[in-house]
Amino acid sequence: MSWLKNLALGKLPQYTRKARHVQQLVKHSTPLKIANLIQAELALRQGKTRLRSFPYIYIIDPCNACDLRCPLCPTGKQELERPTKMMSFECFQSVIDQIKDYAIEVILHNWGESFLNPRIFDMIRYAQSANIGTNISSHFNNITDEMIDQMIDSGLENLSVSIDGASQEVYETYRVTGDFEDAMDNLRRLKKRKDERNSRTPVVEWQFIVMKHNEHEIPIAEKMAEELGVERFRLLSVGMPFNELENLALADQWTSENPEFRSYHPQPILDRGYLYDESCFYPYRAMVVNPDGGVAPCCAIFHEKWDFGDINKQSIKEIWNNDYYRSARSLFAKKPIDNPVPNACDNCLLYNQKHPRPKQEGNGSDSKPPQAPQPMEAVS
């Protein structure tokens, strides 16, 4: 129970290390939600494979389409191994109705630009009405005045705006087809409108992914963020595509030389066989739902063939303790289960597995491991 003691002392564990998670935990907690969270954390530490708890953080992707062409993103490269789709409002409602007793927050983004979904603000309202915190990440191009008012009216709590540079030339190196001045103007108009309406939400974070080509503009961007009045300015390390996780040449092309921003560099994998010296927390804390209803093991897996379930055919509770999830947890359990089901987690190189398995043909694990996720705002 040391993690609970640390929480009381203000030394926050990984899933609440950022201010917004603490705020949402406090704002949206109920006795049942707190009890469920404690059960989930204990199950993770005890290495259980069948859980009595349910996920308390959900990544529900409203759409997997984007109008930018970022070169390290499977959506931007148009290599997403799943049909492009907008999640229907009815599908979203069904998920929220099933998770409202346990969910503390919903991350409304993953593989696309969420504001392209015409029902996105209805989704935010519905989640808020169910006492669930809401977060969105956006490149913030092509934002209208009406959308800005809707962000405020819907109750969106946290907005992360991805602007990786302080000039068009540097910004568009990664945010291909993006317009730096448009994104900045939209931020200014959002700040102005929040002030006019005396609204504290959405809390705005400027997210700056640090790469070799843009790190010299960090001080300029930080100053601009301060002048704009955004609540947070956050620097992140760049991640590599799922099929290039061990590609040193590609990593060195994009990754900063600063050790602080090399969290996803392949060298640790090549040296010891995995990136993080810990157990994976996704199958205990979080569930990822794609626009088509497919449930992915984590935010890094975008392939339809690797889904753990389909919410159009099964309930959340049925999926959460099915053979796929139990087999994935078994990789990190005190002892493995008998007859595990082959799944995409088997050969994942992100986490240190206690019971690694040989490659399984036909389930995706015969391919290279999944993309190292950007620092997950949901669970990190």
C-alpha cells in the first residue's frame, strides 16, 4: 500500500503524476470509483490475471482520420491498418453507459483529429453528464469560432494542443500540411473567448514534441505560450513507428541528443530487450476503444487484426476478463496461465515481461513490436 501512502503525501504514482489527473480524480471520484481504482492497483501489483475491478481510464477514439500528414504517424502516413471511420454517437453512448460507475476520465483522441467528428461536442457533454472527466488532443488547425464556443459550452476540461515549433518552417517539418499561424490564431481566440466568458475550461496545454529539427525553438515557444496565457507548456520525447522501434537510423534522424528527450530511443531495447523495466499497466488501468468499436490492447496498437474484442458484439465486462486480456496479463503475472491465447502483446518490447512467449504466427506478433506510445496522458 506504499503507493496509497505516497498519494496521501503528495508523491503521486505514475497514473496521477500530472496535475490534470489529480484534478479529475478529485472532481469525478465516488466511493465506488475509488474502491475500483484501489482494486485495480492492487491487482497490478499482485500480478492477477482475472480482475474484479474494471478500467478507470478509457481512451475512446472519435475518429481515426486526420488532415495532417505527420511522417511518424500511421494515420498521417495513411498506413493505419483499420478502416477510416467516425465513431457514431450511439456507439459512444453505449460505452459511457457501461463505464460510468467506474470511469474517472475519458481520453477522446488516439489515431485521428477528434474535432473532425461532427458529434464530438455531444460526446463531451454526454461524458460530462455521466460524471466523467474529458480530455482531447488536437493539432488545432481549422478551428471555427463556433467550435471554440462549443469547447466551452460542452464542458471540455482539458485540451492539449500539439504545436511542435515556433515558426512555420520548423513546425511543418513534422506537422506536414499544418498551418502554424492558424493554430496560434485559434489558440489566441480560445483564450480571448474564455476570458470574455470568464471560463476556466478547457484548461489548455501546449504540447511540444521535441525533435532534432525543432529543439532550438523551445525557448521561443515557451515564451509564446506564456504570452498566450496557456495553463501548461509540456515538452515530450518523440516516439518511433511500430515497425521501426529498433531502427536506430530513423530514431537518430528525429530524436534529440538531449538525454531528457530520448525516452523512446531504441538503444535500451537493443541492449536489454525491452524499453521500460516494469510491468505493463494497460490491462489493469485502461481500455482503448477504436471508432469501429474494436477494443485494442493499448494506445499503441492500431491494427484491426489485433483487437481484443468488439463492443458492438460484447459488453465491456465480457471483454475485460476474456482470454485475450487474461493472456496479456499473464505475461507479467507471478505465474503464467495455462494455454494462453496468442495475442499482439506476446512479443511487445515495451515492457519487461516475466513470462515471455515465443512468436505466434498469424496474430501480429510475428511482425515487429508496436509503436512506443507518446507519454500517455491517460495512464502516465
